[in-house]
Amino acid sequence: MKFKGLLLGSAAALLAVGGAQAADLPVKAKAVEYVKICSLYGAGFYYIPGTDTCIKLGGYLRAEVALGTNSVFGIANGAPAGAHNRLSNYYTARAREDLNIDTRTATEYGVVRTFFDATFSWTTGSYVGTGSGTGVTGYSATTAGTATINPTDGGTSGGSLGVYYAFIQFAGFTMGKAVSQFDAPWTNYPGNNIDSLVGGSGTVTGVNQFSYTADFGQGITASFSAEDATAYYQAGNLNLAGATAAGMVGGAYGSNAIGGSRSPNLVAMLRVDQAWGLFQASVAAHDNHVAYYGATEVTGHPDDKWGWAAQLALSIKNIPTGAGDVINIQGVYTDGATRYNFQNLAGSSYQMYGSSGVAYQSVGFANAPDTVFGPGTSQETVKTWGFRGAYTHNWDPYWNTAIYGAYAQAQFGSLAKTSLCGPGGTFALVGVTSCNPDFAIGQVGVITRWTPVKNLTFSADLNWTRLDQKYAGVAVLSPAANTAKPTAAYELKDQDSIVLLLRAQRNW
């Protein structure tokens, strides 16, 4: 019995030890799923683990300063930049981070793509006059893309978030915020960095749209699009009854009377891409829908009036002057659709001051809305035409220079000219020897870029812009308080703006 008990005890001990050793044995781990390169859509794409969707992250970090303007993208125009006095910035600086996310999935209907692009910016602000008798100025913040005035704010900069693109592409359709189908492939940049060139359409921050693109092969495509007009394509529908001489000097030719949205802009585009370059033809229709003649609906309203625009664009590559050299040119005509020429970042309202040998100072002003109307009249469209282009030469793999230019002209009809300049008109003032709201904008510039290492570029862009306005004479005017200009005699004269934009950008 003692021997049997010893045996059973030994067996139990062995089982216990064996169980402990079995518990220490490694358990087979689940396979680790590593991120895999996706070579279907070019460099930089990876499969999202556990899916058949490929993703690419990209963007840039940019530091820049513009000399001679209160804007990092535009000329010295408006208040306070165009005042050219102690309220105007000598420089405006901005730091920006851009982030974009590109996803693509192969399906039986073709590739499903989503694209998102957002920017985070910090920009130098401005101070404008408040009209206070004690000379108080107000800070004009740059947050969220809008200007706010706070006389007690001692800040000097503003942060902002911008959503440029957010769209889905599927089976030829584009749905969401993307570059307009009307735009040339280079949007606002035939060769420049400055954003504010006239002479063509440019929705560099995207526009909401529902589009279809048909691919006919051999580099030939056509697009048809319905695009939101409210954010970037409203140059103004002005009620001339609200025009004042002081408002005109500030670049406002009446009370803005844009009504609610009724129809998107309708766009059609045909494009041919070849080894030698590309050719593109675009047309657009724009509905001008206004509110009322007066403050309430019982005052009545003018009927809607459709405007339109047409644009041709041409790019010539592989020219004999050097490898990678390119010429980009485009021309546009609009009738009641001004933003397709005086694009959103250029604007279509001007107020610029300068020196004078015969008066207190000189002033140039202009405005190009889509339409104008008066009490009881129909809408009258404003007609414009323009062009822009650039030639880019590569000196070597690290240096290139572009010479660029732009021109745009606006022409008013008889209703506007009679109301503003006719006998008893708004600007029929003593001392005005020539009154005509027609005007033109001319621009030329040169930019040089240095790329010492891949994806790091330093650039200097020098731009000259001239406002060629058609007013003449010397008149006593009362400019708006935000310019800090006194009531005095001003010479009506063409004006100039010279801006230098310096930029460092790292793409990733």
C-alpha cells in the first residue's frame, strides 16, 4: 500500500509539472498584416491594412512674405492696401500647412476615388480706420476667410482653416468640391505664383459641382457640369439707385441686390491632350437672379437674366528653347458672367490712391459686376474680355524663370453710363471732365524658382498691375473712413501696384 501511494503521488506530481510546462509553451500568434505598397496608381500609394483600398498622403509646408501689399495673394488694392498711407502694410507674411488624402479602390465599374485637401494658415492682419475723431484704428482679422473689425484688439495675425477640395469620383462622375471644369489646367497659374491674375477663370480652392467626364480616347475628353455659383461666381448685381459718389470712389457702383440661388452654373468643356501640349474650349451659363427694387417684395423686381462665358486655352510643350520649357495662354469673353474673367482671387472692385501734382492726392476706382439695374428697369449685363499667359524657361534642373502677363477689360451699357455719368448722374460732379465706368487691368510679372533639392523650392515673383480707368478731372470727394483719407480735392487718374512675393515651399 505504501508503494502504491508513492507511485500515485509521483504520477500526480509529473502531471502537475507537465501541465505547468504546457502552459509555458508559446501560443501560435495571429499573422501580422504589414502595410503593402500599392503600385496601381503611382508612387506613394499603400494598401489600407485589411482592405483593397489604396491611400496616399501628401501636402506641403509653405512660408512666404509679400512686399508692398496687405495680401499674400493680391495686389495693393482696397482699404487699407490701396490707401498707400500709414495704414498700409509694407509686408504681409503667411505660414501654411497643406494636407491632402487620396484614396482609390478598383471596382467592376472602374476606380472609385475620394480626394480631400485642407490648409492651415497663419497670416499677418491689417488695421483700418474707424472714422473716430481720435484716430482709432480697428484690426482686420483674417480668420476663417472673413474680415472682422475690433478696435480694441491688439492682435497682428490670424489663423484660418480652408477646405479646398473634397470630392468623390466614380464611373466618370465628379461629386463635391473640385476645380471647375471650365478652368484651364493651370487654373490661375500659367507661370506665376501670385494668385490674382485677371484674364481667365480660376477656382484654385474648388467649387461644389456635379460633373460627368467622357473619355473618347486618343487624349480627347469632354465634361458637362452643374456648379455652385454662390461662393465664387457672383461678381454682383447692382441696384444703381443705391449708388453714391463716395461709394463709387470705394469701388461700389450701387447696392448689391443678389437674390437667392436658383440655378447652378452650367458648364461644358472639350479638351485634347497630346505630346505637343493641350487645347481646351469651355463655355458656361450663369443665372443672374436679383432681389427687389426696394426694401420689400411689394416694390417688385427685374426678371432673371442669363449671362454666359467662353474660354480657349492652349499649352505648347517641348519647345526648342529647352527641355521642359512651356507656353501657356488663354483668352476669355463674358457677358453677364464677370467672374470667369475677373476671377475670385483677383476680384472686380478697385480703389487705389497715389500722388498728384494738381490736387491733394490722386485716386483710381472701378467695379465690374455681372449686371446692373435701376428703378423699374431690366437687368443690363456687363461685358468683359481678357487673356493671360506665360513662358517658362528651365535654365538647368535646379533653376527656372517665367515671364507672364494678363489683361482684362470691362464695358458697361447705356443704362449704367447714363445713371452714373449722364446729366444729373451719380458722378456728374463739378470738376469731372470725363466720366466713364469702363476700365481695364493690365499685369506683367517675372518669377524665378530655385529647387536645390527635390521638392524644396525657393521663389521670387515680381508683379506690376495697372488700373486703366476712364475718369478724368479734379473733384472734391469724401472717401470712406477705413482709408483715413480726408474730404479733399482728388485727381482722377490711373494707378499702379508693384508687389514682390517671396516663398519657400517643401512638398511631401
